[in-house]
Amino acid sequence: MNYLSDITTKRTPWLLLTLSALALELSALYFQYILGLAPCIMCVYQRLAILSIFFAGAIGTVGHNNLLARLFAYVLWGIGAIWGLLIALEHVEMQENSGSLFFSCEFIPNFPTWAPLHEWLPFLFEATGDCGDIAWQFFGYSMPQWMVVVYALYTIVFAVVLMNRLVCKKTL
């Protein structure tokens, strides 16, 4: 328990979090630009959630000894993991009910007017695909289904690490 409690005060676990999120972002770009799979609006939101986890890891890597930096990294990690899980679950539901009139996706991301990421970084945040299309599968599961697994793992690890830190050390 003390090991899990102390893990966030070391650089390596945060670096692993950063590298795992970077690998997922690069995979998304590979699927888009090499395999030709067009990202939908839900994919774009999931990319943003992964970027949140990436930045959490980067901040934790640099500021693992600083309480405020760790706190900010926890917040970004938690938001990215939980929000990403919710978006991935919704995306799976959209794919399963793609013939329904109740599920449709937009083509323009709903980013704040002060941060139109789809205009600033269209190569990463421009949605050109349809949420209901299943253009890729691995072991019979679509990409959003795999992202549910990925975000669930990020969320579980986040909860375990945070709870151990709060219970064992009574501080972040």
C-alpha cells in the first residue's frame, strides 16, 4: 500500500502515463492519416481526453515533487479518464443504434468560442467521419469499444492511486 501511495512522488510512473497517452495519440493519427479512417466528432472528443491525460503525465513528470503540480496533474488525469470513458460509452451506444433517429453526431466540435481547437489544429481536431460507422475492428471489437477498455483502465488506475495516496499519506 505504501508503494502505491508513494508512486506519484516519483518521476517514472508519471512518465509512463505520458508515454501511454502519447502512444494512443500517435495511434489515432496513424489510423487517420496512414489507414485513412476519418475521425468523427466523438473520436475528436476522445483525442482531447487523451491529451488531458498526456498533459497530466507531463506535469506530473516535471512536478512530481511539488504538491500543486501533482494536484493539477491528478485533476487533468481524472477529467481525461472519466470524461473519455463517458464519451467512449456514448460512442459505442451510437454505433449500436446507428439506424435510430435519436443518435446522430455533429460535424463541428462543440469547443468554446475562445478555444476553437478544430480551427487551430484541424489535423488533430477536425471531424470528418460518421459516428455510426464501424470501419475498423480488432478481435471483433470496434475502436470505441477498445477505447472503453483503455479509459476504464486509466480510470481504475487513477482511482486506486489517488485513494491509496489519500488513505495512506492523508495528502496528495
